Amino acid sequence: MREKAVELLLNLRATLQLKEPEEEEDRDFIMTLSPIYLQKLEEVRQEGRQEGRQEGRQEGRQESLYSVVEKLLRFKFGSLDDELNQIIQPLSALGEEEFIPLIQQLSRSELLDRFS
């Protein structure tokens, strides 16, 4: 409810500013809302930064898992051809706990059948 109230106040503030209030009471009201507006704006910025950092970590982790899968396949099969390259992404999406045993236990044809 508080977020909704702040949102409504911010909308009111924007509306009043666009109309360039002539009455001193309206100008005072806008000045009262300004700190709330600035606080909310900073909260949104902080949330955006935090989400960006989390997404960056997730992307970095996914790239790292992709690299691990690639190295494990190259180690097991000597080199990577087009077919093996195509299953790197689906394998890395599983997570380490799942893809490591699969790469260790399954043959090339079994891996290709399962993830192609």
C-alpha cells in the first residue's frame, strides 16, 4: 500500500509541475513531495544496479559452465566437432551436478542422442 501511495503522490507531483501551479499552497505541496520523489528515484536506481549485478553474475556463471562443459568434452573426446559443439549449451544449462556425471558416464553417441 505504501508503494502505491508513493506512486500516486509522484504522479500528482508530476501533474502539478506540468501545470505550473499558481497558488502558493500547490507550490509548497510540490516542494514537500520533492524529497519523497528523490528518495523513490534513488531506490529505483539502486534496485536497477542490484539487478544488473545479479544478471551479470548469472551470465558470467553461465559462460563459465559453458567453458567447463567444452573442456570436459574436449578432454574426453580429444576434439570437438560440430555435433559436440551443438550440445555444449544444453549440457551447461543443467548445472555442474548433472552434466559432469553425464559426460563421464555416457558415450559420444549417447550424449548426442540425449542432447541433440
